[in-house]
Amino acid sequence: MQEFEIVFYDKPDGSEPVKEFLLSVDDKMRARLLRTIDLLAKNGTELRMPYSEHLVDGIFEIRAKSGSNISRVLYFFVIGRKIVLTNGFVKKTQKTPKNEIDLAKKYRNEFLNREGK
């Protein structure tokens, strides 16, 4: 089966929030997140809990845990077996913060407008 293409969302200034987030976490957490991103590339829409969960309105999250730290990376699917990673954060509360979901939606809208989809 063909893998999904993983794309880092890039802001108009060229920065990539998920790449910056990956560089900000410790080595263990980065390794766990990268392994989960690899699973996402291989399994795409089939990836489920405990690795991935649909949040709302086509926004999903991948999950990684290292010790007591929990990290999330939000993403969405684009037609043509493409997955766009929008933003990442260290989870401090039970629920995924609404501002992180809103940010993922904003990035998705910008991405789709820019790509002309």
C-alpha cells in the first residue's frame, strides 16, 4: 500500500510550527513523535487510538507520551494521500485546548487557499 505524504504546514514567513515544536521537545519525546508520524504515513486514515484521534471538523491529533509529558501534533488530510501537520504542543490539560484546534483550522484554511483547493 502506498504511504501518505507528510507535509509540514509552513506559515507565510516560511516558519514551520511542527518542525519548530519537534526541535523544542527532548530527544525521547521527539523520537516518540517521529515514530508516530511514521505510523501515520504508513496507516493514514486507518491510524486510531492510542496513536491518533479525530478531534473536530476534520482536525486530528497524533499523541505521544514520554514519562509524565504528553505531546500532541494536530493535522488534517488533503485529497491525494497527503497529510498536513499544522501545530504541536505539550498537553497540560485533559482536553485539547480550543486555541490549538482553532490554530489548526486557521492553518488548514490558509494552506487550502494557498494551494487553490
